[in-house]
Amino acid sequence: MEQKEAKKRVYSGIQPSGMLTLGNYIGAVRNWDSMQDEYDCIYCVVDQHAITVRQDAATLRRRTMETYALLLAAGIDPKRSILYVQSHVPAHAMLTWVLNCFTYVGELSRMTQFKDKSEKHADNINAGLLDYPVLMVSDILLYRSDLVPIGADQKQHLELTRDVAARFNNLFGDTFVVPEPYIGKVGARIMSLQEPEKKMSKSDENVNAFIAMLDEPDVIRRKMRRAVTDSEGTVRVAPEKPGISNLIGIYAALTGLATEAVEKEFEGKGYGVFKDAVADVVVDALAPIQARYKEFLADKKALEAMMDDGARAAEAIANRTLSKVYRKVGFVERKRH
Ligand code: ATP
Ligand code: LTN
């Protein structure tokens, strides 16, 4: 217990906006798993973030359960870490309101993700989409998080988190911990298999663009074979070869090899051989997770119980921070009689 208090706190979240991809796994979830011994970890399925783009209610509910089960299968262990669903803990939305009043519209409209998603969903540029980063800031600050493992695409949101935390601390005295991003060196940005200048995204409408963590081996092999490459024919990393560079990155991330070693291993071999080898390491990495996933998903009652335990543990921490914030900004405390 004493040792536990001394551990740094890690916090991260993932949206149930589709089936998790190989990008999510290599860029985020794999790191979440490996951090559990050294850190005090809290992980969240962020369903409230997901509704910033239109979701079908039944599908969102199903995907939230599935994402939770998949995280368990990927090694997130409720005995060592807290795993919960964002909408189960009201403090997130409550802190977001307060922090909205300490975040500038200019800061939010500059966010790359906001600009990308506004373009992609031009018919639904809702206030939640603009405000998305403030909800993420609240997630992180509620838990006094020290370290936030994320993919490279979320770095800007982490910088905003630091700015808002520091701004609030300056105005009201020490309240929030100013967190650091943790971005893995390899695989921080896995690219689309079809348009390798874009990141692999679980909400891509072209299913050949991503590998889902639950894709069957033959589907993985087929998607790999269809991956966009170039006409040069040599397995090497180069800016003008984004497709092959991405596949080298995936292979390196999953085998632990340096990219130079991967280039060497496939010297003089064609893209066909290389693609099959990449598919093999992906299949091997995902197979045990897929097997465990089926077991977790089969017992809905047990999943719901784990969600409830996670929400209770999270709530206890979050409510303490929220009370402190309410006091600092001048809300009258409700005295129950
Ligand atoms: P969406 O497509 O719905 O926007 P997403 O696939 O980008 O979703 P998120 O739930 O937003 O996934 O991200 C979860 C985590 O996975 C984040 O830490 C994010 O940085 C990381 N991540 C997402 N895509 C990639 C990728 N292609 N490469 C590396 N990391 C990624
Ligand atoms: N915005 C993130 C998901 C996310 C998150 C968080 C990550 C929501 N809240 C808190 C880290 C910490 C994304 O789109 N990947």
C-alpha cells in the first residue's frame, strides 16, 4: 500500500467509436498494458467523446461493451488498474463545464483534430466537437494524472491540458497536476493501409484501410496483400515510400527489431514475401487477445460487475478533485440537512 502511494499515476482513454485497430493497439493499448506494474493506472472507455460524431445508440452501447472486453483481453487487469466507462462517472461532464470557462474558443478552433473532423463531418459541426478537448482535459485532470500514454495525434490535446491546468493553478493556487504525454518511440503513428499519408483510423469507411484487432487471420492476410506500396520493390524506409515504411514500422513494433534490422532481413526479397511476413507477426500478436476476448464477452454479467467496480473506484478519486475545484471557483457548498 505504501508503495502504491508513491507510484506515478497514468491515465488514458479510448473511444468506442468502432472496432479497435492495430494502430490503437500499437500506439496506445500495448503501452497501457506494459505500464501497469510500474504505475498506478486508470483507463477509460470514453463514450461521451464518441457522441461528438453521430452514433447509432444500439451500436454505441454494443461497442462500449466490446471495447471494455477487448481492453481486458489485451491485458488491462482490473486487479491492478482501474478500467471504467466515462459516462458512469458524472464528474467528467461537471468539470468540463467549469474548465470551458477557462479555455478560449481560439485555442479550440486551432486543434488539428477539430479541423479534420469538421471537414469530415461538415454537416454536423456541433459544439461538442469543438469542446471535445476540454472533456479530455477534464478526464486527465480529475485523476491528478502524471503521465498520459497516447499516440502522436493526441499530442496537441495534451499541450492544451497542460496550458489549462497551469492557467487554473495560476488563478486559484495549486489545484491540478500538470501532466506529461507519453508517446512511444515506435509505432506512435500507424498509417492507413490504403492511404498511407493518413493515420490508420477505426472510423475509416474503407475497411481495407485498417486492421481491426478482431480481424480473422485470413482477413488480416488479405488486407496486408492489398496494402498500397510503390513500384520500387525494395523494403526500405523512405519518405517517398509511405506504404512500405508503414509496414516496416508495424513489423518493427511487433517484433521489437530496429527498422534497419527489418530492412536487412528483407534485403533482396519482394513485397509479396514481406507483406506475408508482416501479416504473420500481426496474426501472432492478435491471436491470444482474440481468444481471451471471446471469453470476456460471453459473460455479460461479469463485465457489468467489473464496469461497476471500475466506476466506483474512479468516482472516489474524481469527486475529490471536483469538490476542490467547486470550492476554488466560488460555488456555495451544499449542506445536506
Ligand atoms: P477515430 O477514428 O474514431 O477518431 P481513433 O482510431 O483515432 O478513433 P481513438 O479512440 O481516438 O482512436 O484513440 C485511442 C488511442 O489510440 C489514442 O491514444 C490515439 O493516439 C491512439 N491511436 C489512434 N490511431 C492511431 C494510429 N494510427 N497509430 C498510433 N496510435 C493511434
Ligand atoms: N481524445 C483521445 C481519447 C481520450 C483520451 C482521454 C486520451 C479521451 N480522453 C484522456 C488520453 C487521456 C483520442 O481521441 N484518442
